[in-house]
Amino acid sequence: MDKSCESARLLSNNDELPDGSSTLSFPAKQSSRHLFITICMLLGLSVVLNIVHTVGFMLSSGFGVAQPLLLAKVGPHLTVQTQWLQTSRYSSRNDTERDVHWDNINYDNGLVAVPESWARDRDLPMGSVFPWDNTKRIYLINAYHAMHCLKNIYRAFMEYQESLPQSIAPEHIHHCLDQIRSDVICHADDTPRVTTSDMRPVTAECQIRTCRNWEALNAWTLANPACYRYGDPEVEDEKESQIERMKFCPEGTPELEVVRKYFNKGKEWLPAEEKLWSWFEKVPKKGV
């Protein structure tokens, strides 16, 4: 690791501000007893009112507030240290190479099936019933929805750049842009990006940051498969039933036998091994 790289992370309550003060520092002035009691009473009242408001909301809506569940927590590996890159294979100047890497992004396993009891323990609203096991409910993990949106936006850009007809409705792209905007505001990542003193400064050059462990999250989703595959939306979205999108149960899962019986297939049938759909089945590219 380059020694010039500097570590960065989200600010904590004990971090120092640029002026040297703590984020939790207060004036050291001596308070009177009366003022102290008044402040305590006001704080107590504020806590009670907030509790009442929160409970009232939960009761009226029927479930708790949506929040991250830290599903990627595998032992101590909730977070990883990674280096900010100004360029990557996803921003390659080789159009064909870049397009292939974006096409290879697979977010199918972001749709998971978990036991209904698991969802209730976490105050989640009940998702749709998993067709191969009615004791499980289906959810889409938010990070994978973001990947779906980014891939759609890139595909729209690729088609525009190559003067191809747009295969994704503008309303879908607008939705994706708005969802990513909303995610950025929700996460409010306050990691300070270091600046350079160049004539044309860049930020975060060679900087280390703390990230959620994507590999651990991915492993969790693969361990809780909803057997889903997005496929070609121009074909799959037009079908009367979406059940065929849910047939890709991995080998070794109990649901695979149920799927084989439903589709009248033998014990040798492994739907998860079927070829993944690619953009390039409809948009051939040189070198692919």
C-alpha cells in the first residue's frame, strides 16, 4: 500500500473537527442547580414525547421503520478497507471492454427468500409468499436494486452512444435516477475526500476508505435464494405469469425438487446452470 495514502472513514462522535474541538464538546461554564434541573426536565419530556410519537407511528403503520439490518456481518468482517480508484474496468476507455463488464453485473441473487419468523423478528412488513415454500417471504435487498438501476442507466447510455433504439422506458430510467439520489441522501456518507494541490485538483486520490463488506453480503444472499433470474425484460415482462423467473433454484436446495415437479422435469434438470441472458444477444459487438 502506498504510504502517501491516507485513511478515511465516517466521522464518529469522538472525532475532532478542523478547529481541534470534539464533535461532542460543550462550553465548560458552570451551570446553576436550577438551570440544570430545568434542562433535565426538558430533556426527559423530549424523550417521552419522542417515544410516544415513535410507538404511535409503528402502531398506525403496522410495522417498524425500514432500516439496514447489517446482513453482511460475518464474524468481524462487517467492514473492509478499500482504496478509492479514479478509474476501473467499469470506466475503461475501450467501449467494448467496458460494455462487457457492465453487462456481466448480476444482481439476481439480491432477491432473497427468508423465513416468515425471521422477518417478524425484525419488524419487517410481510413480503410476498415464496412460491416453493409458503413459510418464506420474498424481499429485494436495497444494494442490489441500486445495481439494477445503475446497469439500466448504463445500458441506456450505451444505446444512446451507439445510436441504438432505447430498450428501457424513460420512466424506468427516471425512477432509477431518483432512487439512487434518494439512497445518497439516506446514507449521507460524510467521509472526507482528500484534495490534491494540482492545477486541476482531484479528490480521494490514493485514499483508503471503510466500506461495507460486499462479499459477505453477497454470500448471505446466496445462502437465502429466491431462485430468481431477471432475464430479458422485453420478453419476461410481457409474460402473463412471472413464475418462470423463479425456477432457478441452486442445486442442493430443498426447493429445487418442488420446482422440478412443478415444471415436470427430471432429477437431472439444473435450471440454475442455464446460460445467463446478455445484452449482446440483441446488440452484437465486435470482439464479444
